[in-house]
Amino acid sequence: MAKTSGSTRVSKWRPANAPLSADLYYHAGRRMEYWDKEFPKYKKDIIKKTAQRIAKELRKKYQGSVSEKEIDGGEKINVVFTKKGIEHITNDALLTLSGKYFSETSMMRIKEIFDSSEYVKTPHENYKERPDKRALWFAYKDTEGRGVYFKAAVGTSGQYEIHSVSDRLKKE
């Protein structure tokens, strides 16, 4: 579950030296969650456009790049940054997690953050039928103190792909 408003870790989503009211996630004098009922639609639209812009920049920078990661027993796998995975991570960071754990600057180095993350022993099976047919999940904990987990899975192509980012390990 995403951290609640007022938590200690809140990334900035406003230009340098801009007032707090310029932050994408602030409204009516307080920080709000993207999914809050009172959060205005115009701000949601701005955040969606921001997510699309960032995903486009990340695709140019990382699409097709590979990270070597460890799994059970010290075995190594190659995790590919796919278009779909990059878009999913961007939406997770900005919409689901309401921009708390990644600033725009840290989003631009998401691969480096993933590269330094550590494997967390997790059950690999799906807990529900997945329409995208992804299977065999692996989780990696951020080592920079954000408290987030990256997930990689075997995609339909048979290769390991980056898939999502969350602030908790949960059933897929």
C-alpha cells in the first residue's frame, strides 16, 4: 500500500524554488494521493501527461537495455527493459504510488536504481490467472532507502522483463 499523506518520504514534483502549491500532488494546502476522491481531475490529467512524457524519455534511454540480476541459488538472469515494462513502472511510480518514492530526477535513473537493488526471496507463482500470461516472478528491494520493490517476470517471449514497482510485496 502506498504511504499515506504526511509520511516522512515524499519526493518533490515541482520546479526548484517553486512554492509548495506548485507540486503536482498538493491541493487545498495538503499533499494528496492520486487516487483520492477529492483530488481534482485537472491535476490527475497533468500527472498522466507527465507520466507519458517520462515514459517516453525512459523508453529512449533504456528500452532494450539489460540488467543482470541474481535469483535463487545465486543463479543469474538477464532482465530486459521493455516498452510495456517501462510504461508500467512509470504509471506505478506516479499514479499508484502518487510520486512518493521517485522524483523526476530519480525516475531518469530508474535502471541504475534497479541495477543496485537486491534480490528478495519470494514465491514465484501467480496467485490469479493473468491475461498477459506473465509467470515466474522475482522481487528486488531498492537499496537506496526508498522502501520499494521492483518486480521482474518471464514474459510471453520467454525472456525476463522488468514489470512493476511497489512499496510492498503482495500477491500478483
